[in-house]
Amino acid sequence: MMHQLSRLSIMSMILLMVPIEANAASSDWQTGQTKYELKDLTTGAAVFADDQLYCLDEKGTAALVKPHSDHFEITGQFRLTQDKVKDAWAHPVVHKGRLYLRYHDTLWCYDVRQ
């Protein structure tokens, strides 16, 4: 399966991909074979920090995803906006324990320190 990537992260020898026009997927680094996919979120953007993926899909759903060797686990999610026009494209940013999410002219900041 060919993926057009917006972000990727390497965890152990597993490549985590958040594609532009498909589901998030995990591929074996050495073979390129897709190991598993996450179909619960739509197309969007993600950043890998603190051993987890901070995701924002195009419909405005924010999710915290824990990648495992054989599956993705959504550990939390919420709707950032009630608008469902498929145009939430800004990448999440994690900086100094804070998660920044932007949708059009609004910026949210969440304390994600543990």
C-alpha cells in the first residue's frame, strides 16, 4: 500500500504514518508491510511526543493515541469544534508540556504534563 505522508515517527522498528488521504497506519520498517491501521479518525495531522500521538483530524476531533506493537489505542478524544466542514488542517504542537491546537482563527492550549 502506498502512502502519501504528512508526518511519520519511528518507534522501535515500526514506522507510524499519518497519511494525507487515508487512515493512520503502522508499517514494519524493514519490510514496508502494513501491520495495522486506525480507522476511528479521518484524515488529519499528528505529532508524536511523550510516546504517544496527539492527533487532530479534519473534522475537528482531537485524540490521544498510544501506539503498541500490534495496534493503536485511543486513550482519549474530544471534539475541538462542532463545525463538520472537514477543514481542520493545522498540525498539533506540543511544547513545554502544553498541547496547542488551532482551528481557523482560534487557538486552544491544554496542559498535558503528567
